[in-house]
Amino acid sequence: MVDLRSVSSLQVNVGGEIFSPPLNLLSLDKKIIPMNKIIRILSALFVICFSAVAVGIFVYFSFFLTTQKSIPVNANLVFSASLQKNITDSNMTDIVLQMKNGETRILVSYPNIYFDHYHAIEYHAGNIYIIKRINNKGTNSDWTDELWKIDLNKHETKMFSAQGLDFRTSPDGGKIIVIKQNQGVDELVLIDGSGSLFKVFSIDELTIDPKATTTYPLSWSSDSKYYWGGIIHSLSNNVFKISTNDFFVSKYQFKGDLLNHDVTFNADASSIVYSDYPVFYDADEASAFSISGIKVTLYLENFITETIKTINTSVAKYFQPQWISETEIQYVDPNTGSKKIYNTEA
Amino acid sequence: MSKKLLFSLFVSIALVAVIGCDSLQDKPASNPVISEPTLNPADTLPNINISADSVNALGRVAMMDDMGRGPVKAAAGWQLYVPVPFYSQRDPHWSSKPLGFGGCGTTIGSAGCFLTSIAMCYAKMGYSAANPPALNDWSYGGRAHYAFYDGGCGNMIRLPQALQYPGMSRNCHYWFGADQIYSYLQRGIPVIARINGGAHYVVIFAFDGNRYWVKDPWNDWTNQDRPFYGSFDGGLAFGF
């Protein structure tokens, strides 16, 4: 007799071969055999239940959440859109809608979205605009960036493609400025809301410095009639305004630096707020300046009236100005550290 | 015995359910403790502002010294030439990436001249993996964007950290005067020049007997070399 309470399996040598018959064939103790069966059945049940729960959780995160995209989204309820890396597939990027009620919702996920672009997504009037980087593998030189428009029903339209691009869409979604390079020099391409070309602006049409190469996007006016941009790293920096009615370009000299930490622009007011705090690329140099005692001035410049006003001064401190309306600017008072409001009409 | 088996089975399943399977996988080693370098007070930025003409004149004086003050003859071609691989900060492949931590809307393209100049010097030393986007995103010692200061716009280089790339010689010299540019080029070491009051950075790589020449990260491939321009506000050499 074999007591299965002391062994869990038995091996029998039959003619030199190891034979492991099922336990129930060997056992003579009938009370033990059902117990082992129960253990196995219970274990199997437990594993099945555990697996079911795990599968359920997986299905919830990977399927249920994505089914939200099938629910129609009302454009009036959407506040903005942003990108996030997909939690289950690192090759995918989610387009996330921020709703006006504070909720977020994943609209759709795509591969190839240029997640690392500093300005990869915009949302205007029920459409999302994103940049995809295509064919970007290894040292392949055949890659392209593509600007896509996606509506809330997930219909996609390719708007533009080039090797490297930036874009700004007008508030009404009817016009888009695409910034791309042509032989190392920037050019601006104005297209309509379906991707058709309006006009290409060369750098020569936008700058007062014939050696300038690079533009800097500022913003559209809220009525979508004017696009404002600037020229950086030039001997004579300027800002420009493109009228989308007649494509006329107005140029205005600008003595500040658009890369300055304290720059904020308001297209509707045709005005810029900036300080003469230097632009630093070296943290040690910036640290040395911060204790230098050098005076820094915050200015308000109106390009139409060609007036410059002094808002405030500091001793080597930033102001962090922000437009809060067409006539009001909020900034940090460097003397008190509190926020102050400056009225441009005062 | 069966009860023990049953008990251990339940405990095992419960543990797997609670802990999950991560404990069975290899965990990454904890971040190494690193000592971050700090700026030597002796290396504080000199308040120098020397015109390109004066910088070139100093180069000619150094060349005359080198020739024993004998008659100076303009060399056919380069008097000194240090081959330096070129990177453009405005290369469309990476120009739209946020610079450092990415604040204030600045990008490698708009404000990455210092980063790109450092990357060119790394490439000269054989560290081609430290190209502008890689150096921009370089994480080290558990810190993202190790080469950048995380305050303000998060886009300013922490020079001692940026020169700490693994395997690199720790030798560096900053910010020296224009009279030392020639001797570094003689030793085959390019010089990063801070120009126009720190508004731009370029890499001095050659002297043609009359003028220094730079690799300008602002330019594209076809215009990468140009005579030194602007005002010189300090030189940087490293990795020697």
C-alpha cells in the first residue's frame, strides 16, 4: 500500500524505464484520492477566476476606454486637445480632448505622431491639427513631416507635407500658416482649411534684413484676418503682419528679442510686451547676471501707433508678463513679488 | 499534508495576484549616485568684448610667434585646420524639438546654438552619439535633460554637467581670452566662442593666416564655414 499522504507522486521502475502512473491508479486509500482531485479542481478554478479578472482589467483598459471614441463628441463641449503616449502601445500616441466640464477623453490613437515637436497639436472649431513624422527610421533621409486635420468623427485630411514644418491655424480654422525651410531659409505657406494653397511668402517679403533666415511664429488675430510673426537672429529684427484678405505684408522694426523670457504678444492689440533682460544659453552666465544689479526695463510697444511705454523696472529680475485682455497686462512686480495689472489705456 | 499543499497554493496565487509578475522580472539597477560638478569660481566669465578684427590680429601675432617672428607669408590654404564635423541647430530633423526642458517655446532650432556647438566638439572627439538631440535629451544619474538647468525656461546649459559625458576627458578650460585660441587650434582642439555678448555660440576650427574661421550652427550644411564675426566674449575648450 502506498500512503499518498506522505508522497505526492510515485515512480515505478519497470524494465529500466521510469513509469509515473496517475496517482488515482496507485492509491488504495479512497479517502485521499478525492481530496487531491478537489485540490486540483479548486486550483484550476482559482487560476481561471484570476485569469478572468486579469483579462477583464485588460479589456477594460484596452477596449472599453477606446470605445469612448465611438461616442459622438460635440464640438461645443471641447475646450482643447493634447497628446499623450498610449499606455499599452509605446508606438502609438493618443489624441486627448479636454472637455469644458473638466473631463478628458481619448478621441483616437495613431502611430507616427511627432510627439517630440514643440508645437505638435492645435484644436480649432471642431478640428484637431497634428504633425506626423513619416518614414523616420535610422539614417533614412527620405522622411517627411505631414500636417493632418482630424475632425471629431475621426475623418482625416492630409493638409501639407515637407521635411520639417511648424504651423499655426487661424481661430476659425479657415487658414493655416505652415513654416518650412527652403534651402536653409524659412518660407511661409498660407493654405486654406482644406489644404489648398493661397500663397507662399519668401523670407525677403517678411524681413527688413536681407540676410535674415529665420522666422518666429507669434499668433493670429482673433478674427482670423491677420497672421503675425517675427524675425529672429537677425542684425535688424522685425515683426510682420500678413493680411489674409490681400496678402499684404506690413513690417515693423523691433529692437527687442522675441526669444526673451519676458516676451508676450497680443495680435488684437498689435502690441508686444518685452523686457531687456538678456537672453542666456548658459546657466552660469544667467546666475551671474541675476546678482549683477543691472537694471532691467519692461516695455510695451504698439506697432501701429509706433509708441513705446515703460511699464516698470527691476534690478536683474524677470517680470513674467501676460496679456489678460486686449488692454490689460499682468506681470510680477519684482519689488514685491506680487502680481500687478497694467492697463494699456491708462 | 494536503491542507498544507492547499494552503501554500492559495498563498502563492494570492501573492501573484497582489504583487503581480513584476517581481519575477529583472528590475533596472537603481540610479547611480553621481557627484555633479560645479563651476570653479576661477572660471567665471571674463568681461571681454573683443572685435573680430582684434581677434584676428591676435591670431596673426600668435602665428608670427610660432614662426619665430620671421617673415610671415600667408599660407596657401589653411595655416591651422582642425577638422570638425558639422551640425546645424536648424537641421529640420531636430530643429522643432523643445530645447532642454522645453519651456517658453524655445527649440533646438531657435535657441540651441550652444548645445549644437558642444555637440560638434563631442563629434570631433569621436562621440558622434552625443549629437544635438541626443545631448538635449541626455539623462544621467536619474536626472532628465542632465545638461540643462531646470529653472526658468529650462533651456540653459549647465556647462560643467554638459561636459560630463561618459568616457570623456574631464579636462576643460573656460572662459579664456582670444589670445589663447591659436594655441588650442595648434593642439588640434576646436574652440567654442561665445560671441555678441552671449547671444550666440560658434566653433572656431581654423586660421587661414589672416582670419579665424568658424562652424556656425545657425547656418545650414552648404554655409557651415564662415570667417569669424561679431565680438568675442570668451573661449571654451574641453576633452583634451
